[in-house]
Amino acid sequence: MALRNAVGVMLPLAAGVALGMPRPGLAMASGALQVAYSDGHDPYSRRLKRMLASCLLCASAVVIGGLVGQHGALAILVLAAWAFAAGLVVVLGATAESLGIVSLVALIIYAAQPLTPRQAMLSGLLALGGGLLQVGMSMALWPFRRYEPERRALADLYVELARMAISPVDPAKTPPVSTQITQAQQTLSGLGDDHSAEGERYWSLLNQAERIRLSVLALKRLPEDRFLELAAEVLRAIAQSLVSREAPDAARQRLEELETLAEGYRAQEAVRFQADALVGQLRSGLRTATEATPSGSDLMARRVTAQPWRRRFGGSLARLQANLSLRSSGCRHAIRMAVCLAIGELAARNTQSQRSYWLAMTVILVLKPDFTVTFSRGLLRIGGTALGLLVATALFHWIPAGIGLEVFLVGVFAFLLRWLGVGNYGVFTIAVSSLVVLLLAIGGQSPFGVILIRGEMTLLGGMIALAAYIFWPTWERTQAPEVLARMLDSYRAYFHAVVESNADLNRIRLAARLARSNLEASVDRFKAEPGTREKDALLLTAILASAHRFVAGVMSLETLTLDGGEEFRRFAGDVEKSLQLLSEVLRGADVEQQQFPGLREDYRKMMRVVGPVVREEADRMTNSLNTLWEQVTGWTRAT
């Protein structure tokens, strides 16, 4: 990826120099560099959409920046509005955040050099051309199947679970499947802040695997092995589905046989509960594995898009609307970014330097939604810029002058920032500082004058961003339990509103979306704070995935008529009680396991009197809430 991005930056620059038109080459190279930040290893269709969006946003920013640059007040107003939007879209995930920041950088740069309408349009077209070149490079080279390591690790885990189900267990040895669970946890930790539906399906499969292991061990005392043999076949089908990417349809007959056998254990109190639990866990695993296949994923996506946008719990427009509130961490970050950028732009416009836009650019590159990342990025930005400028000074002092060599060095530093810079912000800053000096030198600027002013502007911009967090700090580890508890409270209100057909359902659903967005942001900040243990962060991510499975089931009930008599009302009441107890645990209450409702037994009594859709979604909710009880109590003990 780094190699193709570097080539995409070098080609227009080399062509411009060869044709005696270095400035158009620079404009195209800068467009290619901006779009390079949107490259990745994910599937081609998703990558293409993201990179094309980056092309259009950056080209638009170039045109708008060039047009408003000569109008001081208007330029500051446009920059602040764009910064607010770039700050707010962090609630949509890392991709939206990256697009917002990259386009804002382009806007800042071109707002600092007023252009005529013709020049602005030409510059935008050149930047668009460079971006499209980068898109072509990404689409043509090195195909890669995303999530392949995660799928294989989970497949190995389910194969081992199947083996454990039909093999004797030695109690004197290490608990079976421990190695595979650890490997799967480590592999899935590479998903980072991926809150996509696909990523959460893999977390859900890992959660179910851990619970299936406990249920299988508890059922090892069964007098006959047919039940566990059938369970092993279902587990192998799930593993095969993860490898082949085809739905495990053949295993559904085995699941029906398991349900029949489980009914035969009604008189055996010792195994009845575990048999019901294992059937529910296997059913959930089959459903999730089916949804993780290309056909299943497409079907789920069509179901979501078929609903009105207000009913789409994870829809982008609905999530943005939910976060237009001061209670939202995303909205507070957007306001902070807009205010700091306006201050930085005012300070830059009172500076006589032609390159003072670096001040405002540093502010928005350093400023992040949480204290830890902002502080570390601020220090790394300032230190890395100083080292990068020293490197550039040494290059221009010791290496013989020559534009061909400068173009080659541009490619070298572009490669470094897209290779090592992806994993370390300090390396990124060193590479990008050296790269900028070289690009401006090719454009005819004195490199030594550029070095000094860039250092000054970076220092001042970093100080403005850090000052924002001195006055408004946030430590997430003290807030995450309450943020999670509030989300579960909002889910309880949402479930109650769906069951009771509340006329105020839209407002309640909106509050649930906001609570979920706040928790996602909290999870990301929790992971980044110093002193956070990896296992605690992974467990919190797993809790989020389980909670999403629950609310997805609730959302599916919105359009149905819920009339299951006394059995359904008992189930609904116990669902609300379960969510309430989970919130109390997170707030420090001492809740015993015996107090947690028997949802699986409620479900068994209800399943004969409700329709198939309600039955399926109630099963999903039961499984996810039982999983949440184990995860939340484990997390509160650990933290």
C-alpha cells in the first residue's frame, strides 16, 4: 500500500517537472497525497467508495478554499463550519473522521492563497486528477480479503470446540480450547475501533464460543453422547462456513434434532438448563455465521435499507441527528474543533508569513476527541516536526542540488509516512514535514525559509490544541461504566416503548442511538488511555457487540404486532429487569446471579404462542442478555 501510494504521488510530480510545469504537477501530487490517506486493505467496493468520496471532498475543498480565501470573515466562517462538521462525523467511525480531516486540511491550505474563480476551478480539477490516479493505483494492485485472519482464527476455535464436544476431558490438564480462545482474542483485537456490523459479528461469534465451551463442559455428564455429537456437527458447520463464506444451511436439521433431544431432558433438572442454553447458543452462532457470509451480509443490508431512515438504528443521518446535542461527546468535540480552528485562523491571518496556514492545520491535526490522544499527538507533532525539519535541513545542506533527486526523495518520504507512519504518529510527522519542505522547494520556495516558519507555526498550533484540553480534560476509565449503564437504560426504555407501542417511539429511539454513539466513543478513548489493560479493553468491546445484537433484535420487533399473552408479558418484564440489573451492577450494586431472571425458561414457555419472527428475535435477545450478564459482571470485577 505504501509503495503504490508513493508511486501515485511521484508520477504527476515527475511528469510536471519533465514537461516544465512543476506547479500543475505539484497540485496533482498534493491531490494524490490527500487521497492516499483513504487507501486501505479492505474489499475493493468499499475502498473505491471511500477513495472516490475523498477525491470529491478534497477537490471541492480546494475550489471553495480558493474562492473564499480573499474574504477574511467569510473564510473563517466557512473553515469553522467545515471544522464543526469534521468534528461531528467522528461519531460515524474512523473512515468519516479521516475524510473530514483530510478535506479540512485541503480547505485550510487553499484558503490561505486566494485564487481567481478560474484558478480555483483549475486547481480543483488538478487535485481531482491526482486523486483519481491514486484511486486507479489502489484498484489495480494487490487484492486483499479483509477479515481473513479473523475468520480463520474463529474457524479454528469452532473446530476445536467440536473436537472437545466428542472427546474425553482430563480435569487435571489445562481447560480445553484455552489456546484457541486466546489466539482468537488476540486476532480480533486487531480490529481496533472497527464498529462495523461485520466486525461486530466476529466479536459475537467469539462471545458465543466462550459460552458454548462452558455449556459443553457442563453437559459432559450426559448418559449418552448423541446430544454432544449433534452439537459437534453444528460447530463444524459454523467453522466450515467461516472458511468457505457459504451459509451453513445443512446444519439447521441438526439443530432441530438438538431441540427435540433437549425437550426430552425436561425431567432432568440437572441438565435441562444447560441443554436449553447450548441450543440457544448454537442457534445464535449459526445465525451470525450466516449473516457473516457475503449473501447473508447483503440480505441484512437490504433489510436495513428497506426501512425508513428514522428506523435504521445504525444509519448515518440518524446517528448525526442523535448527536446534535451537548450531551454527545462527538458534538462537544465538534464545537471544540470549530472554536480552536477559528482562533488559529485568526492568529494565522495576523501573521505576515505566506505559510501561516500551518498554524490552523496543526490545530485540527492534533485535536482529537480524547485527552490522551490529543496530548500524545501534540507532543509527537511538535517533536516530530522539529526532527523532520532537521532532516530536511541536512538533506539540502549535504546532498547535491537537483530536481530529479528531490522528486525521488518526495517518493521516499511519501512511502515512509504511508508505511511506518501508519503505526507511529511521530514517524508520520517526521516524514510529512520533510515531504512538505521538498514539495515547496520544487515549487520554487526557499527551503530554509520554509523550515523556520513551519517550525514556528507547528509549535503555536500545538499549544492551542493542548490548551483546549487543559481547560476541558476527560479521563475515560472513570466514565465508561456510567456511559455503558446509560446505554443499557436507554435500551430498556426503547424495548419498553416497542412492546407498549409508545407514540413517542422516535424520540426514545433517538436517545438510544445517542447513548450507543457515546459508548462507542468512550470505548475508543478507554483503549487509548495509559494504564488500560488489553484484556479489559477487549472485554468492553465484546460487551458493545453483545449489546448491539440485543438492540438489533428489538429494532426488528418495531413493525410487528406483539401479542403473546401472559407468556410474552412475562418474558418482556424479565428482559427489562435484566437490563435494570445490569445497569445496577455497573453502578456498583452487589447483585447475585440468582437475581438475574431465567430468560431461557421464559423463552421456552413463550415460543409456542408467538410468530416465527418474534420467536427468532426473542431468542437473539435472550442469548445476548445472558452473554451480557457474564461479560458485565466479569468486567466490573476486573476493573
